[in-house]
Amino acid sequence: MGGEFKDECGVFGLSLKDRSDYMVRHMFLGLFSLQHRGQESCGISYETDDGIEVVKSRGLVSGDFLENLPKNVSSKIAVGHVRYATCGASNLINAQPLIFKSNKGDVAIAHNGNLPNSERLKRDLLLKGAIFQTTSDSEILIHLMSMLPGSDFETSLIDSLKTLEGAYAMLVMSNDKLIAFRDPQGFRPLSYGFINEGVVFSSETAALTIIGAHDITTVKPGELIVCSNGAIIKKIDLSGGQKPAQCVFELIYFARPDSVVFDEAVYQFRLRVGRKLAQNRHKDTDLVIPVPDSGNVSALGFSRESGIPFDLSLMRNHYTGRTFIKPGQQLREDSVKMKLNPVATEIRGKTLSIIDDSLVRGTTSKKIVKMLREAGAKEVHVYLASPEIIGSCYYGINTPTTDELISAQNKPVEIAKIIGADSVTFLSVADLKECLTDSNAFCYACFNREYPTTIDELSCKGCF
Ligand code: SF4
């Protein structure tokens, strides 16, 4: 279930008309609003008279990072990042933004996504003499830029993008420009809006509305936007007519329900999914209960469609971070109990429809079903707000290998037995598509293994 799916990353950046100490406040609020997309590290880079400065910390935006933020600094361009390591080791050197002093001037980069051809590109660059500072695939772009002739930052960036494949929503800054772009298929989201002082970009619109941005819109797949002095000075279409393949899991799980992602309101989408699931329900149970938080809105849709009362008797403790739980620790075993607890008085003797976003390995759902039965539930019917996950993701989502995916190995009836549920029901791919405004614009590869790019055997096996 949701807890088994790892987060990815979030980017946030701005270009202001004038240098302002608002920069730090906006960057903090923006990254704080994207915290759900990555909790391992965070950082901002910003322009100064002495070049680009960077502040990075491990952990949460409200942790050491807040303490380390510069005081009394005025700047007009900044980019920021919250990170979950989908590629490259989880240490501070790989924390973003990455900054470089290059023959194109100071450059900082914040990247959400994954480059399936990264290992091949890196091998070629090493042969040409590149010296890598990090193990992050995002650094490849800087080396591609620096190896091109000429000193123009913008031209070298655009030319380098022709070599990249895969998923990238990126913010790249020099001392006087902010450039935002999505890969031609638009796997990862990126939006922008306007504030009095300039232009703001974010992985999700929730971070834009929180700082009061207006006229919010999506950076289109393959679109590149150049900003300077708080204004958009150029937009270029680099899509090459490729078919979009936006990650449908952003809508199912990653994005906040108060965001609009890929021009789709996440809350509305999840309500529709819940209604679809209810139309395929096995029986009318006593209660509909979400696995919080990612199952909340779909459970509400399920309840509205079925007329079965919505109930919150699976409680989430919001104070459980994951950074302090080290692999192999006993605490990891207890992590589900630390995070979720049933309200026995409400579920004892009842039949339940449990709504969650997805099923990955099945280990978390097994623990949840056991917990509910121990609390006295009479029947537990599990509904998933996504189809069966049968393939790994190569585009920035840290899914396990196929042999660890419970749906790649088992039918729903077998899965019900494994996790101890009375039944398990998945959303069908057809029903998922019906819940989308433009179903042709999405990637469904983890449900049907039809990958929208070629997958490079050399690349980044550690991610999968
Ligand atoms: S394979 Fe799945 S998780 Fe990865 S981009 Fe496609 S839809 Fe998203």
C-alpha cells in the first residue's frame, strides 16, 4: 500500500524583478509545501554578487535547513529541491541543487526525474575527461553543457537536452537567468504562476497557491521557459511532436490532493476513482475506511457512490518521519504500527471496505489487515485506487524489481489470501483511463509494461 511506494523529488524556483529578501521566505514556504515529495535532503541556491551560493541540509525543510537558511540576503533568482534518492547515493554531496563553476559561468540545477540512458552518457563523458563530483544522474547535464563550444549558457543547455532521454522536470539557473523545462514526454510535473515580484515554478501547484501565486498554468511536455528579471522572456517547444507520457501515479499517489497536476485537479480525480471502485464493489459493508492519507479522497468518493458511511477509524500518526528508521533496524518492523492504529470501538464486529492507493509488495497491507482483524473487524475487503503494478518504473519512481511486486506474481484472489483479506479489488486500467480528462497523455507502464522509451540496460540498475 501507499507506504511501500517511495517518494520522489520536488523542485521550486523563482525569478524576481529586483533583488529581494522575499526570496528566502518564498523558497522556504515553497519547499515546505513540497515536503511530501522527499524528506532525505533539501536545499536552495541563489544568485549573489559573488556568484551562486547554495545551502543544503539533510532531513526536513523545517529541520537543520531552516536554521541554516541565510539571514538578510537579497536575491532575484533561486532554485530549490527536496530529495528522495531515486538514483545515486543518499548523501549530502548528492543533495540538490547541484552547483558548478563552468565555462558557461556559475550554474545550479534542481531535477525531478530519472534518466534511463544516464550510465551510457556518463561512461562517454568520463572517456572525454569529465570529472564527476556526485553520483547523481542530474550532473550529466552540466558536463554535456560544458563540453559544447561557446560560452552561452542558454544555447548550450538547449543543445544538451537533445542528448537526454527519460524523465526530467528541471530548474536550471545562471547568475541572470532561470530556465525551466520538462522532457518531451512530460513524465514529471512542473507548473508556474506569477506573484507581484515575478515568476515562480513548482513541481506542484499547492506550493504556488500557498505563496499567493496567480494565473497558474502547466509547463507543457517538451516546453522550455526562459526567465530574467522576474519575467518570461522566451518559450521554446522542444517536444518534437512526441506523444506525452505523464506519470499517472502523480495523480494516484504522489501529488497533494490540493494540487492541480498535468491540468488535472488531483482531488477531483481521486473522487472519480473512488466512485469507479464503488461501482465494482463486492458487497455493501458497514463502513468505508481510507488508509490515510493517500486513500482519503478515494474513500470519500467510494462512500458517496455507494451510500456506505465514511469512517476514519484507521488513524495516522503524523509525527513518524522515516529518516530515523535505518534499514535492518527492528523499528522498521514496527513502522506500520508506529504510523497507523485502528479505533477498535468503531470497527469491532463490523464489515469494512478499506481503500488504499496501491499495492506494491503487499507487506504493509498484510500488517494493516492483521491489525484490523485483531481490533475485531468481521470482514476486511481491500480496494486499491490503482491497477495491479506489474512492472518497475524507470522514470523517477523508486519501485522494486518485478519479482518483488505482489501483482506481478499473483492474481487478486491469491493476493487476498496472502494479505489475509476477504477480497482484494483493483481499479481496472480502463476505469482509470475513464477518470482522466485526456487519457492519451499518460504513462501506464507499471500496469502494462508498455514503456514509452527504450530502456538502457546499462543505466542505473540500483534504482530498480
Ligand atoms: S512506469 Fe508507472 S510510476 Fe513510472 S512514470 Fe510510468 S506510470 Fe509513473
